[in-house]
Amino acid sequence: MLEQLKRDVCKANIELQKQGLVFYSFGNVSGIDHEKGIVAIKPSGVSYDKLTPDRIVLLDLDGKVMEGDLNPSSDTPTHLELYRQFNVIGGICHTHSKYATMWAQACRSLPCFGTTHADYFYDSVPVTDKISKEQIESDYELNTGKIIVERFKDLDPSQMQAVLVAQHGPFTWGKDADKAVENAVVLEEIAQTAIGTVQINPDQQNISQDLLDKHYLRKHGKNAYYGQK
């Protein structure tokens, strides 16, 4: 099972590059085996064209390396905090994709203007508070995870599978590493179209609650009917 997890996480990381969401060695994807409490994540600073399953690092939820000779991603403490606090997720993706990062750097939540957004994310994609000087100096990556968790104290991470970290960039997640990457791709698309929407109509309002409910719940609700059984 862990070998399959490493293959899946490697493939998901490479997909980030194929989708144009990362450059050089930026970005990372992880996945978790909840039963074993083991996380697989991209090694730090390794370019995507040199990434293979045997280079994926395995850790426990306390950050102890269980397998691998390379240093795990520098964002590992953020991933681990999200796995510890959000037990409904099976994969996490972090990028600095252009348009989603624009919203993050502007410290703006990403409004839900239309049904493309509503098909994936239930309402506006939230932005975190800015990280404090003390949080930066004490345990920066862990505290990045903590400010995400704090932002979600009144949100359901299974309904909102994305966040914009203020002045930093986006994190997405899902049931596995592949889904986390898919959500990152969609997030980038809707971030770009939202910028265009605001340029065309600066006063554009969010989608109506009725239309938001219809599009999100027909795919993700208990009576969902989108797609095949």
C-alpha cells in the first residue's frame, strides 16, 4: 500500500508541472495512508523531471522520516498540521500558481461569481489572516498550517477544499493526491476568470444562494445526480 501511495503522490506532483501550475521545483503534493498514519510527500528542491516514486519521502504524523534519503518538502509541517486537524482529507497540494497567488497576495478571498466555481467550491474561497512576526520567527511552516486551521473553525474542509494563505499562495486538498491537484487546477482557472469578471464589472455580486446550492449539491450533496453511478 505504501508503494502505491508513493507512486500516486509522484504522479500527482508531475501532473502539477504538466498543468503549468509550478515552475522549477516550486510546489508540492502529499498523500496520506490514514490507517497507517503515514504521509508521502515530494522531497525539497527536487525538480519535477527528476522525480520518481523512490524519491518520495514517507513520514509519520509527527514528522519523523520513515523512509527516504532526501529531505521532505519545506512545507511538510503545514501538510502534517492539516492532516492532523482535517481527518476527512487524503491529499494536499500547494502551488504558487499565478492567478490564485494574485488573490492570496492581495489578501482577498476569491468570490464565487458563477457556476464554474460553484461546481467545486461551496461559496467564496477564503483567505487567511496575515501571519504574524512571532509566528514567522517561531515555527513558520507549522504556523502556516495553524492559521489555515484557524480560518476553518467555522468552515467544513470537505465542502471548501481550498484556501488562500495571505501574501503566500493557495493550498488545496481532496480525498487523495489526484483530487487535490484537480482542485488546484480548477482553483487557478476560476481565479483567472474572477479577475476578468471584476475587470468587466467591478460591481459584480456573488452568485445567488439558490444557484450556488443547485450547482454544488447536484455534484456533492446527498442526492447528487451529476455523473455516473
